[in-house]
Amino acid sequence: MSEPDGWAERRRIAEQARGERAWSLWGPYLSERQWGTVREDYSPDGNAWRSLTHEEARFRAYRWGEDGIAGLTDDHGLMCLSLALWNGRDRILKERLFGLTNEEGNHGEDVKEVYHYLDAVPSHAYLKYLYRYPQAPFPYEALLAENRRRGRDAPEYEIEETGAFDGLRFFDITVEYAKADAHDIHVVVTAVNRGPEPAALHLVPQLWFRNTWSWREGGEAWRPRLTARPDGSIACEHPRLGSYRLTYDGAPALLFCENETNPRRPGALGPFKDGLNAAIVEGDSDAVAAEGGTKLGLHYALALPAGGRAVVRLRLSAGGTPRPVDAGGTAVARRLAEADAFYDTLQDGIADPDERRIYRQAAAGLIWTKQLYRYDVGLWLRGDPLQPPPPSERRKGRNTAWAHMAAADVLSMPDTWEYPWFAAWDLAFHCIPFALLDPDFAKAQLLLLTREWYMHPNGQLPAYEWEFGDANPPVHAWAVLRVFEIDRDRRGGRGDLAFLEGVFHKLLINFTWWVNRKDATGRNVFQGGFLGLDNVGVFDRSRPPPGFGLVHQADGTAWMAMYALTMMRIALELAVHNDVYESTASKFFEHFLLIAEAMTDMGGEGFGLWDEEDEFYYDQVDLPDGRMIPLRVRSMVGLVPLFAVEVIEPAMLQRLPDFARRLHWVLQNRPHLARLVSRWTEGGVGDRKLLSLLRGQRMKALLRRMLDEAEFLSPYGVRSLSKAHQARPYTLDALGASFTVRYDPADSTSTMFGGNSNWRGPVWLPMNYLIIDSLRRFHAYYGDDFRVEHPTGSGQLLSLAAIAEALEDRLIALFAKDGSGRRPALGDVPRPPDGDDEALLFHEFFDGDTGRGLGASHQTGWTALVLNLLHHRARRCQTEG
């Protein structure tokens, strides 16, 4: 008896989690940009964008990874499969996506292609990708020249504006992967000529081995091999991966070369990595071999009539026996039906077809941005035995304090082109939507970052590839707790205590690192630098200008208050099953109170981070004359204190009497602390207890600004900077210098952090999600009787839960069609038709006025939090009937 389609994908996820079948061995882990990354940078000045360029990527072998279009690889990146294309007019074979470097773009790095992640399931048993390829020469030079010409005040120049797609003269290339088994993969490539005339297309599926033999002594003995067999298949032999066979339909030309650097020297013996380009584009048949190598291109030369299509089928399977391709399409159809059924179960309660499309494509993007991340920092610093030694500057340069870090794992990355690298606080947010799709993967990701080959021996979690030693907001504990709660709900109330306890012990070390390293004065007021909020300050908080002292950060201190409360909450969850954690919970409760006290009165000096006149939280900066002045920028920095909130159920206190006694002792014997954290002696709804940095009146004052449409509240969520700074920029004049911050609703006009990111106005999903999460927790205590004006000045009073729902609706509206059929996030750039299934994008951030998507265009990682918003709204609608 066969299982229902809805359970097939769930079974595969469970088999993977139990270690029974390696469904995740093969996945969409191949990056779309390996060039221009820190890993591949062996330059003396640390300029990764110049060290290995897009132009050089054709002929230089990568050291740490690979890239390609619509690619698939194993979880060690040993064998890779992707798509190459040529329209007969481009100067190069299209093997990887093109974009501008941080120096070339008028708003930093920016991919200049049209592609979409259309579908995916967590086991990768079904994946679907769309790439749009112009029939005219790809406008490399035009994109580069126009973006260089434009200043920061102008928008980015996109490929749709170049005329490359005019008259519908382009190909839509769809790639589908369907696993017959964990080691058996069907590949279907469909090319459609959307144009009005016949057009030639060279379709070149590529299979190759990552170069693992050119770096160390004895590597040649482990060289893998691709060999054409008499039976019409390709034998794939790798000493670690084992034997595979590639079968294919049709009669493509088999072009082999070696995945090795072409030294571009006279007399150099090939074939080299760029052999396919030389053979197909330049007509150099000597650049390839006919029988075998470490890189293969299957060259299909197609002539497609107007509106015509061609389908190419392949199959990659383990073992020494070739298997037939899926000529009838039954394998793909079966996996697609199972994917439909899987998402039907997840989307229960979401009736709107458009919202279901948003949900599914956001999930697809999240899954497609799983990437293999290889980076042995110690080896990167020392250099490889068979290669020239790194420049001496490296010993004092980037990541020198992180020689212990040796990553070789599949990670959820921010974006496969613009941010194809490790980023810790991004990943923490990614795990929240992953908990809906595949909670075991979400838990494994959060555990991974606390492992000894990531976490520094001093307890710091690595920040991101460009500087592991930077401090990102400490949201890891929050993500752990939320993933635990989502997973517990899915498991019928049975929480994964082993996961929670395992991460908790590592986070104890990390919390101690924050206390010891980021509280410079020992007063429970924290620093941390930019803390992920690029460009938000009046100056770079990581590197204050000469003469300025410490920056006492409202967000850094509030993040630590949130961290302490979250650790307390985790300890309480564990204490229900093991009373040894009660004293640990008490410790974090007391630490939270000390931070709350410091935010109100820093070191007994009579003032804190709350500004009574403006009724807002501001950073304070030390001056040489002993003064401490506020930096009155009304930004997301001042809203972070909302996040430090926890509600304790009376049943929890009854089950944990030792914690309850300690808690009451502190509150009775230190009343000055008790007064800081709401009315502890007055129970809320259901006699719940509230711990928060904000008492009722202070919270209302903060919300008054946040919900003001002339300040933070936009039609599509909460802005990261008050719009009031558009007409009235904030200027700091001190120590003979002047610094100004003004509201920028869209791309950054500041050069801080390279000018490629912007917290000076746009809407960011992760911070909005935290606001909504916090409002719901406040509502759990206050109930419906506590009401706030929304929007400010409207006269409409809403409960905090209703305000959270209104913000939720505004964020979802970014992606949904409005009354005119327009999706705000897609902006006004003309887009060619996408057919019946409109392809969506999930950007890094969104214009604070119009909702237009900005930054990385495929950063589905934290923008995939829209999944959780849709999920919660569906549950709310079901509850309300």
C-alpha cells in the first residue's frame, strides 16, 4: 500500500534526521559566486573583489569551492553539476552569474541577472529554477559603464533597463531536479524561445570535480576522473565519493577538459578549466579532449523556432551501471505531486492562492540558499604546500585570530551571489522559517555554530566571513528558543530538550564572553560596534572618530538584556525536568535586573540611555573632557529595548519553587531594581508575571514614535530610521568635526561600510519580526484592555496583539498584489512576462516609502520570515473562525 503524497516528503525528512538515508547528500549547495570571496583572496591588500574577478573565474581554478548556474553538488562539494549557455553572440560562455563588485556598483555589489528559485522541498527530492537568458549579446559593458556613471543618489541600473529583453527576445531556461533515490537524480532542462523569431541556443550541462589535487603533496594520486563509456554514459570515479554514472538523451558533443588553472603562458599544456569556453565560443577544438577529464560539457546546439521549446534530460546515479533518463517525465511528475502535497499540509488555513504562491516561493528560496561553506582559516593563513606562500601582510590581516576555524558544512547563507558566505546573525533568523519546513535542519544549524570549529576558544561566535571577530547582535539564544517552541508545537507538545540543553551550555560561554569583552567599564552598559546595523549611526560605532571615547550603546545594552531574559527562559524550560537549572535561571534573572538598572542610571551617575525629553533611547558617547553626550538619532537602535521581554506563567513558578523564592527575595530586598521591570506585584492576565525593560508608560511613549507614520511607521512595516530625519537631519558637532544622519528610504547615500548596505530608512524583515514577536509577548501580560493609538494621531486605540497583526499585514503586503495587480516589492522596473506562475523575489530590505525591494535581490534567508507571518495569520484566521 503506497503512502499518501503528503507524507512522502515528511518521511524523507525523518529518514534524513534519523540517519537512515542520506537524502541531503545532494542538494543546491553550489554557490552562484565563488569569485570575489574572502576564501579565494590571496592578495596583499585584502581586496577580495580584485583578487579573483568574474573575468578570471573562467580560467582560474578555485581553492575552496565552486560556482555555477542552477547548480547541484554533494555535501562536500566534490562533484558539481550546473548549466552553461551560449546564444551565439556573447563573447564568453555563460557559466556563472554576472554582477558588479562593491567598487563598481553605485550602491555596492549587485547581481545583474534575472533568475528565480521557483520550487524546492527540504530533502531536495524536487527542485526548480528559472534563468532568463537574452538572445542579444549579454550587456556586460553597458551594465558596468552606466552603474559607474551613476552616483549614490541615483537608483541602480538593472539589466531590464538595458533593452536586453526587448521584444521578448530571450530564452526561459528551467532546470528541474527530481531524486529517484538519495543517490539517484533526474535532471530536466527545458529551454523556451519567448521571442518572435527563430533563435540559436547552445545548451551545455556541465559536470566536474572540484580541484582537490593541486594544493598538497600527493594530490595527483587522488585525482578523480570522468570518462566516456562505449555504452553512451559517463563514468564518474572519485576516490572519496565513489562511482557514479551520468546518462543523457540526444547526441550532444562530449567536451572534456581539466578543472585546472590556465596559466595563459605560451606552451602551457592543457586542456584547462576554460576549455569549454575556448571550444564552443572560440572554436578551438584543441582546448578540449574527447574521452575524459575532470570537467565535462555536454554540448547541445539547438535551433528553436519562435515560441519553440527543447527538453534535455540527464540522470546522475550512484554505482557502475548506467540508468535510463526519465523520458516520460514520470519521475519528475511524481516528485512534483509530492511537493504539492507537502506544501498543502504546511499551508493549511492559507486560502488565498496568491499567498500560497508567496509562501511556496519564499520556502523555495530559503532551501536553494543552502550552500556548502568550506574555509579552513589556519590553512588559508599559512598557504598550501604546492602554491606560492600568501603575502606577509596576511599574518596581520583579516581573521588572523580565527585560525582554529575550519568550516566544511552546508549552511543557510544570506544570498547565493551577493552574500555567498557565512553570516551568523542572518543564519539565526533563517532558522525560524526553517523550523516550519524542516525543524531538524534548523536545530542542526544552530548547534553547528556553537561547535568548537566555529566558536572561538574565548566564547565568541564568529560574525561573518569578512571579519569573524566583529560582534553581531546576540540573537542566537532567541532563535534557539523560538525554534524549540515551533518544533515542540509540531511534535504535539514534546520539546527536544537534548537540543535545548546542548546549545544552552555553549551559550553560557558566549554570554560570558559578551560580559567580559563588551562591557568595557563593568557597569552593565554594553558596546559592540555597529552590531549588524550598517550605516545606522552618525559615525561608524566600531571605529569612533579621533578624540571620541566609548560609545555606550542603547541597542548593545538592550540586546544583552534580551539575551539574559532568553537564557533565563531556556533555563526555566530545562529546570522543569532538572531542578539544577533553577539557580542558573535565577542568575540570569538578576543579570537582567542589573542591565535594566544600568540603562536607567549608568553607574549611579543619575542618567542613562533613556532620554526623558525625547522619550526615546539613544546611544551615549564619552568626550575627552569627561562629558557624556547623547547621540540623538531616532533609529532602530532605540527600538531594540522592546525586544527584552519575557512573560512567566504562574504554573511555572509553582513547579519551580526554588526559583520563585529567589526571585521574590530579590524583588523584595532590592526594590529599586524591582521598580524597573513593570509592576511585578501586580499580576497580568491569568496572574502572569512580566519582565521587561519597559514599564507601561515608557513603552507607550516608545510606541507613540514607532507607530507614527511621519516617523517610523511605513505602509510596509517599521522603518529603521525615523522619517523625521528627512526634513530635519541629525547633526553632531563635536571636537571640531561635524557628522550628519538623514533619512534615506532606499539605497544608502553613505559611504560607511562600503555604502553597500543601509539601515537609514528601509524596512528590514528581521527587526520587524522581532517587534511583532515582542508585542505579542507584551499582550500576553497586558491583555486586550491595554490599548495604544495606531497609527499615532488616528484616534484608533488597538490592543498590542491587534497592532502586531496590523504590522504583520503590512509586511505581507510587500509581496502580495495590490488593487492594481502590482507587487510593491517588485517596484516599477519593467519586467518581461513570467507566464502563469509569476516569479517572485525576496530582497534584503525594502524602500521605507514605496516598499520596493532593495539590496540583495535573492536574500530569501531572513526575508523568508514572511513564511512565519503567513503561518501565524492563517492560525489566527482559523481561531477566529
